[in-house]
Amino acid sequence: IEIKSVGADGYAEIETVASNVKTEMDGPMAGMMGQAPPTGDIKTTYKQDAFGRVKDMKVEGAPGGMGAMMDPSSMAQMNSLFVPENPVAVGQEWKVELPKNPVFGNTQQTLTAKFLGERDWEGQKVWVVSTSGPIQMEMDLSQMMSGPDNPMAGMKMIMKGTIAMKSEVFLEKGTG
């Protein structure tokens, strides 16, 4: 992870590279893909502010929406804690906007975060924040199936559904 610069708007330009990625598939999904999944480096660039909000995410090194599904930094962004700009009390909620992502049809997705309070975790006092809500998935699989050796190349195939997201993040008291 490398922070390239910080703009006047408070967003840092960040580049992450996952090196030596090796992906294997079997079963029906492998047959549909008709090509080897990406192997090598996957590079992600995005802008992030001090509150964890992300925008302008781009993934290189994997075809279509596959990069967004496979890139660890992209997936981490979906599970990240986006802290509010103002102090919150125990039980208080705030909205969290996820970065646009090809897996989600490049539409804005919003979750609800809630400060659950303090908890003991592995001998440490931590603050706990939950994040939950529905995420609408709309992924164009035809982008992943492109290639001369794929009999399904050129076929329009959309995978749609709703993902029920629920997570908890533990923040070490004093350091975050």
C-alpha cells in the first residue's frame, strides 16, 4: 500500500498492489469462465479520506468485474469501518457509503453503522462498531468470460441478487 499524495480536498491517492496472485477455479464456474483466472499482480488505485470514505476506485490486472472480486484491497474496502465525522454515543447510528464497484453494478450502496460500545476482546478493551444492510449485486459476467478460447464469450450474462451484509469491527481503545 502506497500513499501517492494528499489532495486539497483531504482525499489521499492510494495505490495497492497484490503480487504473485494465483487463482484456481474448478466446477461450473471454471467452465463458464473459459479462461484462466488472473495470475500475477493486481493493482488498485483509489482515493480515501481520513474517515475511510473511498471514491474513484480502479482495478488493473484482472478482466472486468473479476478484479473487484479478487483484489484484497477492494474487498477490504467493503468490510472497512467508515467512521463518522462527529462524535457518537453508544447506540447511535450513521450511514456508510461503499465505493462504487463493478460487482455492485457500479451503483452507490449504503449501509448502516452503529456504535455498540465497549467490550473485552482477547484481554483488551475495544470499541465495537457494527455495519449492516442490504447490498444489491449486479455483475456483468460477460466481461469475465471474454477471450478467444471461451465458448461463452460474447454472451450477455448478468448475475443479480441481494447480499445481506453484517459485520463488526473492533477498535483498540486509545489507538483506534
